[in-house]
Amino acid sequence: MKMESPIPPVIIRSAIEIVRELGGKALVVLEDVNPKSIPDAGVTVVIVGSSFDIDDPRVKLVSIPQNLDINNILNLISAFLMEHDVLGEGDSFVYVTRDVIGVKTVKKTLSAMRGFFAQNQNVLQRLLEIAIELSIEGREGTPVGTIFVIGDTRRVLRHSHPLIPNPFKGHNVNVLDRESKEIIKEFAQLDGAFIIRDNGRITAAGRYLEVEPKVIDLMLPPGLGSRHIAAAGITKVTKAMAISLSESGTIRIFKNGLMLLEYNPRIKY
């Protein structure tokens, strides 16, 4: 049974007042609370938490790995709100935890994140969780680097070629299946990328992504390694999204050739 609310009611009320005073477009609660514990805010309410039934049209639920740092969590929430046409460039939302009330404004660079949640949210979250575990643990004590490419599978296959015989050919392995995690971690040690359908089924692994960064004019920060550049490039020439993990532990998410998230779980923020 859930607590009625892990956030003191006075903090929730204060956050609602700030939303109204600032003309914010949404109230985001960064705790797993019962929607009935939140008074009417007059705006969309987003709860970041686990699954529960919501029968209130003013409330939306989003599930995001909580071991991300706060900036990346807020950026992903911005993408979620834009995807649901709650926010646009220049709009703000108020977020609240049991300790903090803050304000986030959608800047031009965040507008590029529109479309992040167009893909299957559960598939993205599952792969991000696996990438975080690989970053922290490696595989049998050895650092691992890999790429997960999600969606637009036919075009991704046209822009890639196999480095090894496809270990997933003839097998129905889906990232959403609980037993698939160890299989994915094992094959993450191979060179090349995983190609994954929108529904989570793994089409192939060990694929070399054929992209020419200079030809497709990627706008990326300097110093990225070839794995991250390849991940960005495939999302520029297709409608796919890519999650890349470097052996140093840094995780990046790319869409439309742009970097949407950068996070290293090994670093304390």
C-alpha cells in the first residue's frame, strides 16, 4: 500500500502557488505519490514513479530511471511534456521533491528532444537501465562499450553491415522480457551495434553502422569517440534513436543526429 504522499502537503501547496504565479504549464512531482494526494493545480500534473492506475485526465505518469542526475531527469521530463503538447519552447514547469521546489524552462536546445517518447517508452527505459548497469559493472569485471539502435529497423539495416553472423537470427528475444537482460549483457561484449525494433525485439547484434560524419554534417560537441559519433550519425540518416555506452562508462542518447542525454553513472554528481 502506498504512502498517501512522501512530500509534505505544505510543499505541494507551495509548488502549486508557484506554478500559478509564474504561469507554468505543468507541475512535475519527482516522487512516487498517489495522484489523489495532489490538489487541483489548474495545469497538467506529471508524476515520476512506478506503475499504478490513473483515472484522472489531468495527471500523466512517466517512468524514468531514478539513478540519473537531476539535469538529465528534467531534460527527459521536458521531452515527455513536449511530446504530449503540454510544453513548447520558452515554456516552464515547476518540479517538486520532498526537499526541493524548482523551475525548468524549455530552451531551444531542448526543443530538439521532441520525439524522444515517440518510441516505445518501456523499451527505451529498459535499454537505458541495462546501459547504466553495464557502465557501473562492466561484464565480468571488464569495461564494456556498445550501441543500442531502436526503431526504423529496415533503414538502419540498410545503413549497416554485419561484423559477425547474427546471433539473434531465428530467435525471438525481446528487451522487455526479464530473462533477456543477461543475454544482452553477454552480447554487448561484441563489436558493433544492437538493432532493435520499436516493440523491443532484437533484430541483430554485431552490426557496423555505415555513417560518414562529415557528409551528414553532425552538430556534436568536440571530443566524442567513434562509437558515439556512429550512434549520432545513424539517427541523422534514419528515424531511429540510439543509446551509446563507452568503455569509460559514459552513456549518451541521440535522436535526429543530436545528443539528448549525457550521463556517466560512475561519476558522483
